[in-house]
Amino acid sequence: MPVISPPDWDGAIVKADALTFLRGIPDATASLCFTSPPYWAKRTYAGDPHELGQERTPWQYIARLLIVCGELRRVLTPTGWLILNLADTYSGQPGRGRGGATRAISPSAQLASASAPDHRRLDRPRKSLTGIPWRLADALTQEGWYWRNTIAWIKTGHQPENVNDRLTQAWEPLLCLANGPHSEYNHPRTHGQANDTDVWRIPAGPGLFH
């Protein structure tokens, strides 16, 4: 795979394995990485059993993410940021996350429900959240990252869930991790003006970009 040099990045869309691509980027090149990896045990994308998110256990999944994040830390500047959008996964039988694949409320929901890997080994009671984002955040701080914020992404326009024993999930966490203790954050403001907050209201759902 050819390495894309920094001057060629502007507006570039690269289709590549993330870890392989990152290893071709020089040290301390980027100030920000904003990414959302495949969530653990949610769905199958390409049918490859080795694709991220198909691991048998949460810890196997997190171990792979730690390798990628380690390479990201090398690529980021000493004051750089990693913002990681990562939703949680319920402990339960694949294909039943929305009340059963046949009861899902849209074709996309049916696909998401029916395509989760069926070889998961869970360490939480059935129907419990598995805590994936928080396990990862804790593991990253032990690797030397600085967990500076958790942004609540409020997904206005979200789809309802066909469940009757819990609340519909309407937000996802964005883990904000800094490469060093003095992270770069430039928010121009006048005297007395508040900082940006850790609650973002951003629409989600079909038809947003038409």
C-alpha cells in the first residue's frame, strides 16, 4: 500500500487497514484523531472473521483497539487529542438486541440485530450492558493516555427501539483522550464566557445528508 505523505492528505479518502496505514505515517504528525471503530459484537460488515468487532470476548476486542491506539499515540503530537465514539453492547443472544430480528422496526434495524457474531463469550449477566467504552477508557489510561472528558452525543432524530424492559438508547459516549497533560485546546472566548460543554446534540438517522 502506498504511503500518503501529509501534503496529500487534504480531502483524501483512503480505504485501508487502519493499523497498516497508521504505521506509514511519521511521528507527531496529527493534532486530532476523531474516529468510531466497529462496535464489539454488533454486526458483521465484510464477512471476514478477523475484522474488528468479531472477537469472542470484550477483552480480546479491547486488546486489538489498544494496539491501534498505541500507533495513534505515536502519530499524534504531544498535545494531540483522540476522540473515540464507541457505543456499548448488551450481553445477550445475537440477533435479539431489538426484541428479535423479525420484530425489528426497520430493515436497517433488522440487519443490525441479525448479523451480530454468534460465538461471543460474555462475562456479564444476560441483558446487561458489558461496559465496553469504560473498559477501554480505563485500559487506555493505564497505557498513559489522559482521559479528559466524556462527551454525551445526544442523537436527535434517533430511531426507537422495539424493547419493553428498558429505555431506548438515545445517546452515545465520545471518549476524549489527550496524549499529554497539557493538551491543545484553543477555544476563543471573551471574559466571563463559558467553555464548550460535554453535551453535543447532533442529529442521527437516515436522510440527513440529502
